[in-house]
Amino acid sequence: MVGGSVPKLIGVLVVGGIRTRRTNQSIRILMGRPTAERIAAIGQLVAQGVMSASVEQTYALDETPQALERLGSNLAQGKLVITVT
């Protein structure tokens, strides 16, 4: 799952189109306002293995500055997760 600006989404579609030809994976656009019902439906798809999110890296809370730096570089290829324990 990818969020962001229109140019970033277009870039994902272009790269994704190339990637789908080489792998068994596919890429689709899912757009809409994030309501509780929609988030629950997406959660069910993830739980069923129909949809997955690409997590690039997990950071501890004290590593948040590094996570934000990576996010700001526009080089992240997946979600960046900050864990709070």
C-alpha cells in the first residue's frame, strides 16, 4: 500500500507495471476516504492474505528521527513502522 502525492503514485504504477511482468504479484490503485468501515474491510483483506503491505523497516521509538529522515528522502520503498514498547 502506498500513499502520497500524485507523482509518487504514478511512479509506483509505472514501476509496478514492470514488476508485475516479472513476478506473480499485481498492483492496483485503491482510493477513497479512510472511514472506519473501509479500514476494517482492508484489515480483513490483509488478514485473509489477499492484500499485503510492504514494510521496508521497523524503527524503535527513539529512532524516529532516522525514520523521518528516510521518509523525507523519498527513497523508501515500503512502509516505515515505528514501534512503541
